[in-house]
Amino acid sequence: MDYIDPHIHMVSRITDDYETLARMGCVAISEPAFWAGFDRGSVDGFRDYFRQLTQVEPRRAAQYGIAHFTWLCINAKEAENVTLSREVIAMIPEFLDAPNVLGIGEIGLNKNTKNEATVFLEHLELAVTHRQSVLIHTPHLEDKYQGTRMILDMLCDDSRIDRGRVLVDHVEEHTIGPVLDAGFWAGMTLYPVTKCTPARAADMVEQFGSERLMVNSAGDWGPSKPTAVPDFIFEMRSRGHSESLIRKIVYENPLEFFRQSEHFDWQPRA
Amino acid sequence: MSADTPTLLDRQFLTMRAKLLELAADWDRLERGGELAGNDSRLEQLRDAVRVLLEESRPRAEKVQTIFSRRYDPSWRSAMNI
């Protein structure tokens, strides 16, 4: 089955992973900007990173027939440095016309601090000003519920935000309901230990339906599995779910969400 | 739609049994390590979570998530002056 991974950090993966993804049916991916495992020291560090996301990775993906899209921001972890964050936010428009940029992301919260919330709001302002879609990171573990509710508060307080153009990622059992109820898209990240398993993701589909719902692998530099979406497909099939339901979640929903971005003109293969 | 309960139990019984044994062994290992200095709230969270598994009402997964979550204060914006 053709599928799209809407959240995978390919800068952290070796080229062999692109080949494996292609063999498993992956036809397109989107890669949000994230934390590199260390705090970068200057706006030029981010400028080089955005060149990697808009120029290098699309070429690497294309060798295996995979379309590569991306989202730009300074992530929540580095957002604790408000001065650097403002420099990065001011620089982002240099890249918004790149052909693979879908919007602003993954913005969000990490430890739910005032600085993180301040930078999140300034990213939202950037997205509204430039009519960009938004991809949102929610915190991990004990911070997830509080942080997700804070993020929803900030989004819902701004009437300019088109909720249909916002994807709130890393939802789990205690956060998926509030996200979907508020009219946003929700992403379930299949990740060992700290996020969600394919079985629990399938449970949530059975309880919440398939509207505005996606699954992704994150596939970053931590312990993660870039082929987690095919694991979800396998889990759904083993439970007897229809091919049309599975395809909606792993292919049609990401496509519907991405199509709202100005630069997304990708054509599915015949 | 997902399978019925007898089918699910046939499919998942050994996996669930294995997970419970892992948890039991984890707890034994913690006890063999001796007493904790002071109270560690994580142990109480774990005990609360196990109690949820024995309840007769859903959604257990959501309840367990809540046990391990920080409290949300709707007035956070005024507290942070944002």
C-alpha cells in the first residue's frame, strides 16, 4: 500500500533508510524542523539547517522516488532562548518560497515555560502573516497533558487561526479527544517507550474514527523506527480493518492536509 | 471493525500474561534493591496505575495517562503573564 509519513526526521537517517521506506510503500514524507540533539549557537546554524531541509533532503529522497516536504521553525527546546528564537523567526521568510515548504513547524512546548509559550505565539503570528499551515509538537510524558491544553488555549484564543490547517502531533489517549473536539488535525506518533505503539494507535482509531487523524514514525536520532507506519498498517490489517479505512489514515488524510499548503502540487503516482 | 472479545483474548492472552510477568519481576527487582530514601512519588503513581487496570470501567489507558500527567491549570496565562 502506498503511504505518506507526515512526520519523519530524515536528516537523522542514513540513505539506506530512504531505500527501505520506498520498498515499504512510502511515496511522500514531510519533515518538520526539530532539535538536533544539541542547542545551536547562532541564526546561521539554523540557516544552514533550513538549506539542508529545502535543498539537500529533497534530492536525497528523490533518488528513491519519495517526495520530500518540510516545515520550518525553531523548536520548543531551543525556544527557551527567546533572543535567538526571534532572530530565527525573522529569518524564516527567506525560505518560505522554497518549493517543498508546507508551513511552520514543529512549533510547540517542551517544559511548558513562559519563554516557550512566548515563542510559540510569535511563530503563530508568522504563520498567520504568511498564510502558512502549522505543525505542532506536544510535550512528552508528564508534561504532555498540561502542554497540550496550553497549546489548545493559545490556538483557540486566536480567531485568525484556521483550525483545519493545524496539525497537533504526538497525541495519546488523554490528549486526542480535546484536539479533535476543537477541530484540529491530530497526529499519532509511533515511537518506543515515550509515545504510542501501533496497537494503541489502532485502538484510538477504533474509538475516535478516522477523520482528521494521521500516524507517523518521527524517525529521528533517538531510538525510533522509520518503518513504524507500515507496522501500523499491519496491525490494522490483522484486526480485519478495511483497506479503504487504512488508506484514509496513512495516505488520503495527509494528502488532504498537505493540499492546503500553497506549494503542495505533488501528483500521486498513477 | 475489531474482533470480538473471545477472538481478542485468544490472540492476546499470552502477550498480556507476559507483560504482567515482566511487571511483577520489575517490582521484585525494585524490592530487592532495598528501601528508598524518603518517599518517591513515582512508586505511588505505579501502584495507582495498577489499581486502574483492575477497575471494571473504561477508558483505562486514558486514566493511566492521567496518573502520570502534571495538572493543567486553565488560568496559566495570567499566572505566566502571557
